[in-house]
Amino acid sequence: MSIFVKLHLQKRSKYIMLRTFMLGQQGSHFLLLPLSKVQGEDPPMKEVEFPLIVDFKFLRGSCDGMVCLTSFDGEALIFNPFIRSHVPLPSLNFEERFDLELKETFIRCGLGYSLEGKVREDVKIVKLYVYKFLGEDEDEYMNQVFVFSMKSYSWTQINDCPYRVTSNIRLIQAGGALHWILQVGEDFSDTIKALDLTTLAFYEVEKPSFGDGLMDQQVLGELNESLSICCARYPSSTMKIWVLKSNADWEMVFSVQSASVDREIVYRLVYRFENGQMLFHSKDELVLHDVDGTTLKTIQFPGSSSIYEFVVIDDSLLLPGSIRE
């Protein structure tokens, strides 16, 4: 990464990029919302003019002012929404090496970065192909994993993921690794699964101690470049957030008991402001909570929009391919 690129990335403003669906209009729409304006009245929103075919509509993470967008069939590109410039990724050509009767195939993508010491060294995209087969007693799963390096502009196949992966996981970037949490039936796994983007090794992360009883909802996120987990418990209507510190210990940063914590809503942490206020994505809205859990405001969107996905992104004027320099 050139000196110019490193200097440009040092001081930037943060935005939320949202994928929304507006009633009466076809397809998905992308909006940019400056985080510095969220706590004020009527925060300004800007629709992103997307210069490509509408197939690329899924947000799969952000890094250094770029977002990864994917299509239904798993094709991916890197896009800078501030200058509307993109770099398509080359297609993968590989052989599926399985002889069993295939029932379903799904692809999960994630965007993150590798480290050289504590410095970001390369932007990487991970594609996780998961194959579901008909088994004698129960379905069987196999996978293949590929990593794209923006520096070398090439794909590399790595070792298969040793953990089970289901179709509903989200790959969350934090601290140079992609993380996901596995839920099977009504039970959660005891650990968080992860892929280190520097060593390309899979590993497990112990969850925080939740105390007595199980949390009914566990959702991973990224908070100030650290892994976070947002948990809710019913019927006590309790929501808590932990952040993974550099020494591998968890720190609780938010705890509230409120009747507004709804079993039917998945709460995803978007951002934590310096004054302790928390911004959540819940259902079709962005909701700002005070440190004591009080709902301060709900951010409405034009055209009766429904929020499908979001990423927190730094503004940037860099071309998506500049990381290769």
C-alpha cells in the first residue's frame, strides 16, 4: 500500500451504507447516511447512483472506504460508493470434487483485511462454497474456501472449513478476521467460528459468560474494529452487548432491561457514539438508544423503505484498485 493511500486513510468521516427496498419501486436501493448527523434532527440521506446492472445487490462488508457487493450467483465486485467506481473480481473456475447426490449449494462471502504487525497490509474477499447432500440418516455438508487478494489480484484455495456452516450465517469482519456464529435448531454453538485473514487459519473464539440461563438471541457485529456480540433474553426483556478486547477477554459495554426488547425483532448493533449512545438496526428501522436503554429517536426513511442490510463505511476518494499499489 502506497504512502499516499495510507495518509488518505488516516482521517475520514464515517457513514452508514444501507440496502433498502422502497414500496412502489423495483429492485434494491442504496443510501448513504453520515453518522455525524444521526444524533441531530432529520439526518440527510443520499441515494447512491449505482452504475452497474442490478444483479449486484448484496452488501458483504466494508474496508477502507470500499464495499463488497455480490450477486445471486456469488459473483463479487469492490465498489466505492463515494466516487461510484468499481473493480470486478475474476470469476472462479474450479471443479466440485464430490460424488454424493447434491441437494443444495449456497455461497457466503465476506470482506476484510490482513495485517502486517498491527498495520493493514491487504484487502481480502472470502468465498465459502457450502454443499448440502442427501445422507442416509441426515443431511451432510461439505465446503470449499477461496480467498481473493487485492494486492495480487488473484484467488487462492485454502483448506476446507473444519466447522459446519449453514445458509443463514453472516461473515463479520473484525480485527483482521472473519467471524460467524452457528445456530442449529433452537441451540447455539458454544463458540464463535473465525478465519484469520493473515494466516488463513480457522479457529474458535469462546463466547462471554452470559450468567444464568441462555440468551435467546445472539448476533455478531463489529464495534470500533473489535468483535461484538449483541444478546437478548426473554421474557425478562434484557439486552446486553459485549466487546472482545485485545487480550481475548470480553467486556460488557451495554445492558438494559426494557419492555421494548421484542422477541420477534433481531437487534443488530450499528455504531456506538463517544457519549455511549447506541445505534441499532431493528426490523425496518434505525433506532438510537441512550446509555440507560431509553429510545431517543427512530430514523425514518423515504418511500416506506425497508432496510435489508447495512455496513459502516469510511468516506474515501480512492479508486477500488489503489490498494494494489
